[in-house]
Amino acid sequence: MKRKYYSTALAWLGMLALLMAGLTAAAAQARAEPLRLDGKVRVHDAGGHLERLDDAGGALDAADAAEARNWTALSGNLSAGFTPATVWLRLPVQVDQIPQGGWMLRLSNALLDDVKVYVSRGGGWTLLGRSGEDLPRRDWPVDYRSPAIQFDPPGAGSYVILVRLQSKNALATRLEVWERLAFDNQSRREGLLFGLYFGFYLLLICAHAAFWLVTRAPMSGLFLAYIGSCVFNEVLSLGLVQQLTGLPVGWSDRLLGVGIAISLPVAMRIAFRQLDLAALYPRAVRWLEALFWGIAVACSTLIVTGHYAWGMQPIQALALLLIVGFSSLAAYLLKRGWRPARFFALAFGVFYVSVLIAFLRNLGVLPVNAFTEYVSTLGTMLHMLLLSLFIVGRYERRRRIRERQQANVAADLARQHSQRLEQEVALRTAEMQSEIERRVELEGELRTSLDKERQVFVEQRDFVAMVSHEFRTPLAIITTSAQQLGRNLAAPVEKSLARCGNIRDAAMRLLALVDEYLTHDRMREPRAALRMSRCDLPALLEDLDREFPPGRIRCEYGPGEHVLDCDAGMLRIALRNLLANADRHCADGGTVLASVREEGAMLRIEVANPGSRIPPAEQERLFQKYYRGQNALRHPGAGLGLYLVSSIAERLGGSVMLKTAGGDEPVCFCLSLPQRRAG
């Protein structure tokens, strides 16, 4: 049975497709009947008398377009959707009588970019006029909100009118032929109707603005944004702002596109609030709002950057999808008995039907006529009025509920008064107990702080003693050597040079200690600014090599420039501490190896020396402040060297680690720094 059903359905679909193809072919071969202008009817709709020609490159002139063979008869008015092609319309006209003032050719779409109208009476083609948003408003042949061209035939007879159209917006428009006097009267009536139409919206906006200022109701503020965006889009779509202000197309198209894009998430949010979907699907509501705001921003960006169709078509397609989605969801919730869905079906149903008709007209699905052009306007007005009444009514209902709740609360206060007395007694007892516990806790914190203070005092005392010892040794060497030089000025040159070397070495040791202590103080300042500069690492290592005996330091470099952005002073201290640490623990005659290589965006500096193995228990504490291992006790030092290396590496955005711990392999420290510091 299922197979039989499917085959029957496929057969019907095939027959329907063949029928549609036949109708399309017949329409394409048909020739439009001339529009008869007999003076008896003041306004003629050209729908049913038009033929269409698509000029993909826009290169045809009027004569070439008239001679083309691929004209297609239209059953109604033009509805081409968003298309980059130039579209020609051909209207054959039979003029029987010429009224006073002639005729006016009026195009209903105010957003057409370029409109050119040509006329022929069996001979060449004459340009009747040019209009459209690409032309400044002051140069339009008729001061009207949409393109209008004067048609003054010299006499009765047959004429052919060609209309050349281009637009970034949806290319959907009605072509009407008006008597000039009737057109002027209609313009005045239209101005009055637009005044009443926007006066209605202005009254609604002012009323809700006052309502929001008094009540601060969130739904009322959201409704103001909603109605404001709708009115903004409406006045731009009708061409009223452009007519009154002369706003150029570069601004009007972008403002309209962005306004429509932003109105999509605003309309979705007000639908969410009206249906109270946050109570049913809170996570889905948040996710969808964020998603559609992102889509609105992306499409607005495309529109602003000149890709109007790319930005508008997704918005209109998503709007259709939202209409279908909200309508289906409202029907489902209505079936489940969800009360907010009742009003939604009424207020939003009218609006969604009108918007759906307008979008399908812009996308070329529905024909262009007075109904499809103005149904969205009337539907929007009714929707806004119903939604306004709903917001005010809901606030009033909630206000009454609050008043009843307050009355109930006042009745409960008397019963709660006696309970409060008992609760206050219990509360005060609990507060006293809590105060006792807080004081005990505070006493414990004070004792902890006192213990920490004592520990800091002990550390400072030990540090002062250590500094005194470290300064005393090189100063004693300097004093002794200077005394020996002073007492025996005639001593051999070798002894004098040796004593001068002792003085120099002791002074260098003092300088290194001072640098370590000053750097330690600087590192303790959290806001100390880095003195960034371009640092040539080979040059820096070559300069540091002079502080050690010749041949003591050997440098190896991998491929690359070995240049990095950092604080050169801090880097010098870190490298000198690494080299000095390796020199102290390297046996006489041994060599300290400093190797540099690039790894991606990082520069790896490894300092290695042969030495005894560092116990595992000491490896984790090597970079602690004031810590000195068993191997370091045989040499002078303050226990700040490796700590400063670690602190400097962290400040410069890098790191330092013990790569190998000695013994069978050398003791190797690896300093990693970024070549380009972020920010």
C-alpha cells in the first residue's frame, strides 16, 4: 500500500511539473496586449500588459533591448526578487485620447536605484526621463517619493514604452499610468494618509514612552525599541525620508538594511517575552537570542560594506523561518493549554501573515499589486495596536495581583509579629555565639600573622648576617691586597699584578652582589616597568665572557639571528647569574658551555657545566630565595642567583628549568624566552 501511495504521489507531482512547465512556456511565447488609454479611466495598472527582458550584463541600449527575442510576457507586475541583472519592461500602449497635462508613469517601489524610460512610435527611441536613488533627489523629473515620469504623447496612436530597471533591493514594483491631474490629487491624498498613518505611530510611541517613564515596565521599553525600528524601516521603505531630506542612496540603503537586520532579533525577543518562553526553554531562548544577534551584526556588516543582497536575503529568509517556527510553536503551546499562546496567535498571527506576504512578494513568489504592497502596512498597524493594549493590560493585571499580595502580606504581619519576637531572641543568641566564634577565629588569625612576622624577622636577620658576611670577605681581600701594595711598592711586577687581580676579582664580586640585591628589590615591585629594547644575544654573551678567565666560557649558536625584545638589563643579570653559577661549580680547567637555538617563537639558552650530581631533594628547591644546596656551601653566595633567574624569566614571559642534574651528564639549566613579547 505504501509503495502504491508513493508511486501515485510521484505521478501527480510529475503531472503538476509538466503542467507548470507548459504554462510557463505558453506565457513566455505569449505577446502582451497593448494598454488602452482612452481617457475614461484615470489610472491604469500595467499588470497583464507587460513583457520582461533580463539583461545580465546591463550592456543593452533601448534599440538592442527592443530587438531582443527573449522577451517574456508577465501575467501581472514585476516581481524579480534580489537580482544583479538589469531588467527591461516593455509596455505597448494604445493612446485614444490625451487628457489635459498628459499621463504619468509611476513605479511603486521607492528603492529602485536606476530607472530610465524610453518611448517609441514606430521609429527611434526617445528618453522620456531618468529617476531612481542613484540620481540626486533634486534631479528627479517629478518630486515624488517613488520614481514617476511624465508621458506626453504628441497624438493618438500606438506607442511602445521601455523601462530599464536596476536595484540592489528586491526588484518588485507595480507600473501604473495616471492622468496628470489624478496623479496630483492622489499625491495630496497620499500625503494626508501618510500623516494620519505616522501620526498613529507617533501617538503610540509617545503614549508608551510616558507609560515606560512612569512604570519602568521592561516589556514597554522593549516595545518602544520594537515599534521604533518598524517605523524607521517603514519610512525608509516608502521613500519618505529620502524625498524630504534628499538622503543619498549610499546612506538610505545602508540605514534601511541595518534597520531591518537589527529589527529581526528585536522582534524575536519580543515574541519570546510575549510567549513567556524563558519559563519553558530558558537555555534555548538565551542561545537563540545570542545567535540571531550575531547573524544581525554579520548581515549588517555585509550591508554596510556594500554587499546589500548578501546581507538582506539571509535576513528575509530567516524572518520567514522565524514566522513558520513561531507559528508552529504557538500552535503546539496552544494545544497544550499555554495561556500566553492565545494572545500570540491573534496579535502575531495577523502580523506574520502580512509580513509573509511582503517577503514572498520581495522574493518574487507572489505578484506585485496594491494588496501585497499595503497588506503589511495594515497588518503591522493592527499588530502594534493589539500588542500595545496587551502590554498595558498585562501591567494592570500584575499591578492588581501585587496589590492583593500586599494586602495578604499585611494580614500576615500580625501573625508573624509574635513569631518574630521568638526569632529575635534566638537570633541574638546565635549572634552572640557567632561573635564568640568570630573572635576566636580572629585570635587565631592574629597568632598566625604574628608567627609569620616572626618568621619574616628571622629571615631578615639571617639575610642581614649573610649580606654582612658576603660583603666582608671581598672587602677584606681588597683591604689586604691594597695594604700589601702600599707596603711593598718595589715588589716584582708579577706579585703586584696578582694583588691587583685579587682587588679586581673582589670588586667584581661586590658588584655582582650589589646587582643581585638591587635586582631582588626591583623584582619585589609589582608595578616596575620593563625597559624593553632590541637585544643582540651573541653580543651580550661575548660581553659577559670578558668577566671570566679566557677559555672558561664556550658559546655555540644554532641557525637564526638570536635577537629578542626584552629588558636587556634584566637579561644580563639572569645570564651572568647562570654563567657565574656554572663557573663556581665547574672544576678548574673545565669549560662552561652556553648554547643558543631557536624553537618556534622561543629562544632556548642552555648553560651546562660538568659537576657532581644534585640530589633529587635539592632539585625542587634550587630556585627558592636564600636556598643554597650542599654543593654551594663550599662557595660564597647569598642564595639569590637562581631565584633571580627564575623571577626575571617570569617577568620576561619565559621560564627556566633544570634540564639535567649532573653526575654522568653535565649540570644544565635551560632558559626559554619569547623572541617577540606580546603587547
